[in-house]
Amino acid sequence: MGEVWVPVVCPCCASRTGGGTCPVCFWTDDGQGDADAEVVRGGPNGDMSLADARLNFAVYGASHPRYQEMVRPAHPDERP
């Protein structure tokens, strides 16, 4: 039997985009989740906490307003 691919869900926008930097919200998955969503880790997401990125996505459609021109809508098979 073949392996079953389970898509990785973006912790910011919940789209199933496979990990890495999400093309739907531009959050880079660094392993942060609900347990430490308020923590600013630095790294690929700079001075942004996951909680702030989620709020920005709800308001601006991107993890940070500066990324609004870089994101795209989720494809039908990526939607939460």
C-alpha cells in the first residue's frame, strides 16, 4: 500500500498549504502553536507572535499588513 499524504495545516490561517511559508497568509511555520501563540520567537516571523499574525490575517488577509500584496486566496483543496 502507498503512503497517505496528510497536508500540513498553517498555524496562522488554518489553510492546508504544506508547511514552510504559507502562500495564503505568509506566515512561516516554525513549530509555534496554540500553547505559546502569544510568544514572540523572532526567527523567520520577526517581531510577530502567532496570536498577532492570526489577528492580522482576520483583519488584513495576511499575517502582517506588509504582506497583503504577496498572499493569495486558498485553493479549494487547501481551505480549512
